[in-house]
Amino acid sequence: MKELKKLYGNLAALDGLNLSIPAGVIYGLLGPNGAGKTTAVRILCATLNLSSGEVLIFGNPPGKKTSQIIGYMPQDLALYLDLTVMDNINLYGQLYGLDSKTLKERSANLLNLMGLAERKSALLSELSGGMKRKVSLVCALVHNPRLLILDEPTVGVDPTLRATLWNYFQIVKEAGSTIILTTHYMDEAMHCDKVGFILDGKLIAEGTPDDILQSTETSSLENAFLKLSAKEEVAKP
């Protein structure tokens, strides 16, 4: 992303965001609600147009050339409650153009990985909130994307499930995918290889979690963000 802007009238959801994410990492885009995190990932997924700037994903702008290599798990789960777990997965697999054999193999592997194999015939409406999030992750992974985008993937889940999901994220990264995730849970961002703090649509700091803690002389990413955001406030004209 280079000088990325997204305007809604006179309101700038993104205000000159510059971001470069290396392949093969888990990158955490951190910030409070309304900072511009979801706007940024929606532009990456080509579900939202930018106002100005440049975005390239493996050398191509968001659109048809990138749609097949991106897996997207939105914060508000885009699943069908009146369909079964398997029906939801098959739907997404078909939308990504998978043949029946490949879809069957990948869905079986992912269901086993997520501990959902025994619930594949259950209606989604019968599942807990945590299980629905697992199904959403399977749908985002079924086509084996090079880039997995997760928007607030652990919001509202209990600590045990949060730890389980992070274990899955590490497995996905080790299998070769790049992961971009948004969160306002600063503690869990310590699991990221690299993080970027976003405030008012701008990047205010970036680096490994340890580098940011060291540079801000703080003991947690939450305290680091508070210190950096306070500096931004003082620097405003």
C-alpha cells in the first residue's frame, strides 16, 4: 500500500496509509475501533474501492487476478445459517472454482484440523459461536490461498478458543501462506511476526513486537500503543 486514501465525503477513513508486508509472515494490523483497519483489508479484498494511492498484491492490483489467491474471513461471518457446515464449505469451494475431488480432499483435511469432522452435517444455526468461526476459517482456507486476510478473527471468543485459533494461524503460515489480521487485542498480537499500529487511518509505528516494546520502553503492546498515540496527539497542529 502506498499513500492509500479512502474518503467518505470529508471523512478520511484512510489518510495516506503506507504499508509493505513481506510474504510468509503473520502481520498484525493493530488499532482501536474506527482506526481504518477494516477499510484497509476490504480494499485488499477488492470489496471496497480506494480513493487514491496504490495497492499491489504479489504484483497485481486488487481484482480478478488476486481474487483466487486471497482467503478472507470477515468479522461478521458471511455464512448461511440454514445450510449445513459442509454445504457452506462446498459453496465457497465452488465459488473459488475447485473441482469436486480437490474440494472433497481439502475440506476433509480442514474439518479434521479444526475438529469439525463430526459436525459437518449439522446446520450452521445449531453450532456455537466458536464453531461458526472455525467454519468461517475453513471456508477462507479451502482453496489454499497465498494470502489469508482475517478481520478481527478472535473478537468475542473465549481465551481457550482464541489460543486454538492462533495455533491454526501458525499452521497455515508454516504451510506457506501469508496472513494479515486485524485486531484491537494488543496482547494476542505478540504472536505476530510483525505488527503495524494504525491510528486515524495512518501507520504510526511498525516492526516486530519486541522491537516496538524496546523502542517505546514499555512492557506491553497496549502500553506501547498508548504511548505512541499520545505522541501523535501532541504532534497534531
